[in-house]
Amino acid sequence: MRLKNPKNICNATQMVPFTFSNLKRKLNQIQKVCNSKESIIFGFCFFVFVSCHTPSNANKSKEPTIQIQFISREYEETKMIPSGLLETKDLLFLLAELSKKEDPSMRFISTNRTEEIMEVNGVRNTWSEGWVVYVNGERMDGVQMKRGVKVRPTDQIQIRYEAVERVFGRPIN
């Protein structure tokens, strides 16, 4: 016997005489109806779960970068260098890599004890003005740069062209 309306299963079982084969047939029909509804419900829930927990492009976290700001009257630019979140890098090495790519073009003054930026994108140091490096608001001198200044993505790095005082060609802090 085939059911036309699966909702009336109880009523249909009452009309058919009770036998084991009829009972087995009715149970199979009930199971098929339930399995199809369960699979539809399960599929819908799975789709909703996956769509809610799959990160979209807007929700992806950005890869950590070390940001270096170059600031002068004629020129202002921020360079971003990919880095690990907890990774530290030497600032002078990063600047040398940028200079090698000429992005921006830089020249350095290097001695046994000090390292200074002489020029960025054609803007050169003079007797009264020069490029000064700041890491988290603290001014870095040429000796610190030569020894190595370690930076990470959480640091604020600015290289500003500003007024400096010089004695025998070397800047005074």
C-alpha cells in the first residue's frame, strides 16, 4: 500500500489490518520521509554554519607590516615592509633594502662609528637641516643607528627632514 499523504500515516495504519509486513512497510515509509526531511534540514544548517564561519575578504586580518614614514616639506610617504608579528628587524638594514630598490632613493654617510641618512629623493642634508630618525618618538643618533636599532610592526618609525645643529659637520642632539 502506498501513502498519498505522508502526514496521514497514523490514519492509514488504522485502516489496514495489522500484520508484520504491513508494519514493516509503514515503518520504512516513515523512515524515508524522516530521512529526507532530516537531510534537508542538516544540509541547510551545514550551509548556514559554513557561510557564517568562512572568513570573507573584508574580515581577513592584515599581515603585520613595519611602517616607515618619510616627512619633509616637499615629500611625504609611508613605506610598508612585510614582517612577522613578533619579528624584529634592524632599521638600518630595512632602509638599505629600500635604498637598493630606490624606493625611495637614499644615500647614507657611513663611518666606523656612525651611520646617517644623507639624502632622500634628492633632498640633501645641509648645515642647518638634515634627516633625523625617530622610533616611537625617540630621536636616534648616528651611533645608535650603527650599533643597530631593532624595530617591529608595533613601532612608529618616522624619518623627518628638520632643523639640526652641527659641530664639525656632525649633528648635535
